[in-house]
Amino acid sequence: SLKRLLTEKCFYCEGTGVLKSRRTICYDIFRQISRDAPGYKTNGIQVAVHPKIGHMLLKEESSFVEMLEKGLEKEIVIVPRPDFHVEQFEISYIHLDKEQRVSPN
């Protein structure tokens, strides 16, 4: 059909017509960190995310991020990545030295 010739699947949702909610993505991140972090002997966790997810982690979900940090005894650093798909994230377990640590405001 003409429609099929002139269109293609959405590159963002890959043709599903839906995306996970930002809150669901945050909870996916929390679950993965909770599951994996105890196995790493580092003092930091770097979470690279789409800026919209980063904003939510730092604002609406900040109390849960702080709770994870205290429970795991690891600092969580959010890194916005505008080139990421909104559902994409990367979690890295890193060692933060004193210069890299974020001081509380």
C-alpha cells in the first residue's frame, strides 16, 4: 500500500506505539541496582540515562535514590545522556575518590 511505502515503524518506540512510563524506567533502574550492587566492592554507582529520566531520579524519586545510597553504602551519580533512548540506561559500578564525591547541599 501507499502508506507502507511512505512510512516506517517509529524509530523511538520500534513500532509498538507505547513507551514505558518514566516512573517504570526509574523502578527498573532501582531493581537492577538493588540486585547487582551488593556484588561490587566499589563506593560509587554511575547511572547514565536520558535527561528526562535523570530529572525524575533527581527530583521526584530523590528520596528513593538516597535510601538506596544509604542502604548500599554507595554514592549514586546520575549522568544525563541526551543521545540515549528514553528507556535506555547504563549502570556502572565505579570507585569515587574524594574529588569526585558529591558533597551534600
